[in-house]
Amino acid sequence: MNDAMSLPKKPELLAPCGDRERLISAVSYGADAVYLAGKNFGMRRAPQNFDGEDLKWAVSFCHRHGVRVYVTCNTLPRNDELSLLPDFLRECKEIGVDALIVTDLGVMELARQYAPGVELHVSTQAGVVNFAAANAFYRLGARRVVLAREISLSEIREIREKIPADLELEAFVHGAMCMSFSGRCLISNYLTGRDANRGECAQPCRWEYVLTERKRPNEPLTLIQEEKGAYLFSSKDLCMIRHLPQMAAAGVSSLKIEGRAKSAYYVACAVSAYRRALDFLWEHPGEELPEAISEETEKLSHREYSTGFYLGGEPGQIPGDDRYIRKYQVVAVCEGREGEFVKLRQRNRFFRGETADILQPGKEPFPAPLSELYDENREPIDRAPHAEMAVYWKTDAPVEKGAYLRIKSENRP
């Protein structure tokens, strides 16, 4: 890994999209491909997702920008849902979807029948952790396997050595980890009636739990020696931004960011960080990733990071606390320039005199002082306290439409 000849092919960067805004963020900030869902059959019901016209628009928009589109069809459908699948699969083929992400063997067979020629990617929900399973799916028509999260780089390397050259491997590189093997969890269903395997997980693994003794039900006991209860199941988040060459060397050809239910800013920031990391590491083989790039992952809302199962061991739990780490706040989005002013739309309150960190597509983030602020009547203001208010910022900083303005959370007014 110390010279350009030993560096493997640069992997694809695959981004999550829960709606149009997130899709535009993913494409603008450098994703090679996106994954998204229609209104049915996807493992995330919380996002808005894409109906027929939105899905058609998404494919057209992405293809105009050279970005591939993978549609999730990875729930475990019940008998009464199967009749809806043929039309959906035909629609995906007709609008030019690049691949379908599937779990169920029946869905896989239906996809081959009603969407012939569309690539089939086996979802992480299938729990593939060995080359025998990968080869079996290949014989059934798969051209990519999304590996289970519960796997090491050495195991991935062995799988790569023992599968056909044209069977691709995809693996998660960033985002939330599930406490259950490949997301096969029934706790949500048991406690709330919301089926995790049908995209409706209530995330009870993130809840705070206490213990009760049978004869004293009104005297809850904490499970750790603190006032609060324990987050017994809550996993750390995954972050592999410093280990991308190792993942590629193990045989991973697509690096997947988790987060279809996350915000457009989350998508923009995560994609931007991994795009810059990939480009730097492949242009400067053998060099350490600059802190300025890896630091971008700290500007996302996240739980404590880990490297998952990839480097050995386990990702670990966070039994004492499930609060997100939020080192930065998004305070505004740029809506464009009007003469000497940049028009901002407020997201969180900010004040004249603060310094914003500017994130925008294709450029390194840079600081800019918020020294002159005005309201919509061009009257000077010293703060922007109202949600969604228009703010005019007098500056010659090269801030473009769609840029995010963020401010470090500590020591703010």
C-alpha cells in the first residue's frame, strides 16, 4: 500500500437518499451512486421516499450527472403484497434503474422475471458472511453482494478470493450500527407492533431501560450506578474514513454510507468527507489522511465512533448514554447571491460576529466571519433568532447557492 502500483481500483461511493433534497445533496457533493426506495418494499419507512413520478425524476436527474441509482426492494413481503411487485419491478426497469437491492429469494426470482437485465444486488439483510453464500447468490443471478456488517476485513479478503471476478462486494463504511445481526431484530415488533424487517423499526435499542423486581413493580432499579437507566442495546456508530485503502485492498468495490432517514446536511457532509478522503488517498498513495478531511465526520451528529467488526473485536455498546455528539450546528443555507449580499435561510439562531464554517460542493470547507447581517428590508441586525427567516449577509466570500453554514457548538451565545 506504499506505492501507486499496489493501490487497488478506487471504490464506488454510495450515498443514501430519502427524498429529493437528500438526493440532490448526494449528487452535488460527489456520490458515484445512490440508493433509495419507492413507497413500498424498502427497509426505511420513516423517510418520504419516492413515488412513481419522483422515482422517474430521480433516475433522470442522477443519470444526467453520471450517477447510478439502486432501488431497495429488500423487505420480506407477505403473501398479500406479492401481487404489487410485478408492476413495481416493471416500472423500475422502464425508467432505467441500474440495480435492485433484494433480500427475499422470491423477490429475486420475480425481479429476474419482470425486470430482466436490471442488476440484482443482495441486501445486507441476507446476512452474507462467507464465500459459499456469495457464490450461491451469484448462481441465482446476483451481480453484487452487500456484506453483513458483522464481518472482518480478513474475512472479506477470503470471500473476494473465492468468488467470481465479476461478483462485486459492497460494505458499509459509515453510519449507525444495528444491535441485531444484519438488522434481523424483532424487539420493535414485540414492543410496538412495528416490524423492523418491513422498514418500520421504532429503534427500541436506543431506549433507556430500568429493571423491576416482581414484587416491587413501582420501584424501578437502574442497571448502572447512576441516576439514569441503561441503554443496554445501543451501539456505537461506524466510521472507516481512515481505513478506505484497507477496505479496497480486501476486495470491497462499493463503500456504502448509512442514513436514508438522516437530513440533507448529513448526506452532504458525509458524502463530501468520504469523497475528499477517497480522492486524496488515491492521489497520494501511502500518505496519511489529513486531519482536515477526517475531522469532517466530527461535524456530523453522531454517536461515539468505532470501526465496527472490520478490524477485529466488536463495535461496542454505549450503555450509559445515547445522546448524539453534536460539535457543530447548521445555522443557515445559502439561497444565492443578490449583488453584494448573500441571501441566507436560517436553520438555527446565529449572531453577528460569529465565524461560520462553509460547506459547499467540490470545495474544501473554509471559515468566513458573519460581520454584517441585514434583514429582508436591508436593515442591520445583530442576530437571526427566527426559524426560516431570510438574512442578508454582506460579504465577498465565495459562497454559492446550496452551501451550508455551520458553527461550532461550544461557547456559543
